[in-house]
Amino acid sequence: MSAQSGGPAGYRAEDIARPLPEPGQRPRPPFIRDRARVLHSAGLRRLAAKTQVVHAGWGDFPRTRLTHTLEVAQIGRELAGRIGADPDLVETACLAHDIGHPPFGHNGEVALAEAASTIGGFEANAQTLRLLTRLEAKIVTTVDGALVSGGLNLTRASLDAVTKYPWPRAPGRSKWGVYDEDRPVFDWCRQPAPGRRLCIEAQLMDIADDIAYSVHDVEDAIHAGFLDCRAVRADPERQQVIDVARAHYLADSEAADLAAELEQITTGPRWPAAFDGSLPALVGLKALTSELIGEFTTAVAAATRAGGDLPLLRYGGNVIVPVQVQRRIAVLKSLVHVFVMHREGAAAGHREQRDLLIALVGHYRDQPEHLSTHHRERCAGASAEQLLRIAIDEVAELTDTSAWQRAAALGLA
């Protein structure tokens, strides 16, 4: 593992070390280089045609996984500046945080988890680490005489900042951040970490992600016509949203407290009485999202600044999210859960997507000669389990569009 000197203020030489040596000295600061590597990566570009919540290609307005990522990066960078963390480092983590997501959003995760159930599972956060350190084409190295990818060769601090779930798979864990075969680089990037604690930069990435998708997914749901602004004001929909918030997002919150936040959001002056796509309606909807994001970021930054001495770097403190912000984010996520992800008729389409991805994995496992060249090269001497993992790597890289196109070309759809 390589180390450098001359890092950003407050960060140590070990923070800017890279897994693999790189010849020569580079004039740009290390976190700016990391940001550029993620920004120019193939993995990030592919997010342009991957589903966020409203499926990619549904229309021109809803966010893709890429536009969501760019919005997370803007929020994360702003929060970093407010508490003294390195903005380039936090922005790097935000740009990379979803880079391992497969086609079809979280539904695609479910499909690949099923396909990988015999080889350690699939998890998008673990796939992100794998892509950044073993699959992206930037740095090459030699293992047992064979040329293999070293990924983007990001600094230790950047890899750690992307690590939202710093633990391996275990019974009862729905979220985790590393496959067993990727433990060496994971353990390297986590060397200075106290237990399972997230560094401050990973915490900033996490709350920026929560803020962005809780607010913007509601905006997309309203614009797409899935969320009727009036329907949520009455039962049984209101109770459904509260029940989902407690079951999936904030179990320790009282139903009455969540109901109060839902009431404030949906009866406030910014909540649309209705949405018809007119200019006033579009402006009003954007005013709602701007107000919510401003409220959340200001509250988080103020609470975090009050909770410790600045600047907050690495393991020098924690992001503090006020309880009201937690409740509001949970309610917003639940609106999308109820009205978009689990709307009437969605289940059949989700099953079709999962079947498609599972069929693609099976095809590439059984006929690896059809893999993309860079994955096919990895198959020499591979065991059956390794071939399955390579097939999953291939399918995880696909976009929504290319998944359907590949399946059609192979006679699977």
C-alpha cells in the first residue's frame, strides 16, 4: 500500500495513502484527484440510465440514479463546508455512493441477492466497494502473474468515506458493505477506524443521501402522477404512511409524532393543493423541495456545529441529525414507499424485472463466452462460484436499457 505526504489540512499521510503505488508525484491535491476519478468513471456514467425511483425512461423530468447522485454531491459538499470537513472528500463519497447499484433500483438489488444467495449474496454498497477497488478500469496490477484491475485506486479516506455499512454480511443483517473476497482492501481502508463507527465524511454522505432522496423522490412522485397531493390528507392513506415510517424507517418514533410531521408537511403553505403540470404548479413544487432541503441542511449543520469543536474530520466527531428532521425524512420516504414503490400494479412489473436479471445471470454463468471482454478475461481457471460472481458483476453494471436489450438479443425476453 502506498503513502503520500502533503495532504489537505487536518488529514494525515495514512489518510491519503492509496492501495496500490502510483509512479511520480501528481500536482493536484489527493482528494481532488479522487473526485475526478469518480466523476470520469464508467460506473458513474452508467447511472444516467439506471432507475432512482420512477423508472428510467418514464419521462424527461424524474431523476435517474445519476441526477440523484449529483444532487447528493451538492448537498454533501455544502454540509462539509459548514462543519469544516474537506468538501472534495465528501463530494467524492457522494458521487461514488450509488455506483454499485444494479439496474431497476432496489428491485434489482433484490434480484441479484437472490441470484447470489449461494455465494455470499449481493448488496449494492458492497458492490460499490468492489467496483471502486477491483472492477473500474483505471489502475492495473498483477496477481499470480495475471493482469487485473486495481479499480480507481482511491485514497484510504475516500474509500472509508464511501463505506456506509462498515461490516460484512451476517445473519439478520439486511445491509452490509463488503463481500468476503474483498476483505483485504476493506480491512486496509478501515485500519484506523474505531470499531464499526463511520467517519464524519461517511456520515455527511449518508445524511446528504437521505435528504436528497426523501425530498426529490416525493417531487418526482407528484410530477409523475403517482402521488396525489390530496389523497395523503385522508385515511387510510395517512395511516398507511405512518405505519410504513415506523416499520421501515424510524421504529423508535411514536405514531403521534410522525402523524404531526406528516400533517405539518401536507397542510403547510408549500404543499400543493393539486398538481396539473402548469408553470405555477412546477414553481410551487420546486419551492417545496427547496424549502425542505434548506430546512434539513441548516438544522443538521447547526446541531453538528453545536455538538463539537470545528473542524470535524475523520473520527473527530459525529453528524447530529435533530429528531424532527429524522421524523420528517421518514415521513417523506414513506410517502414514496406507499404511493410509488408499492402502488397498485407495481408488483407485476417488479417481478418481470427480477426475472430478467436472474435469467441474465444464469446465462452468463453458463455461457461465459458471452460476457463482455473485460469480464470474460477473468474467467480463466475460475471455479463455479467465481463464474457466478463474475456473471453478477456483469449484470450489475448494466443499465435498465441495456439489461432489456441484452436479454432480447440473447432470447431471454
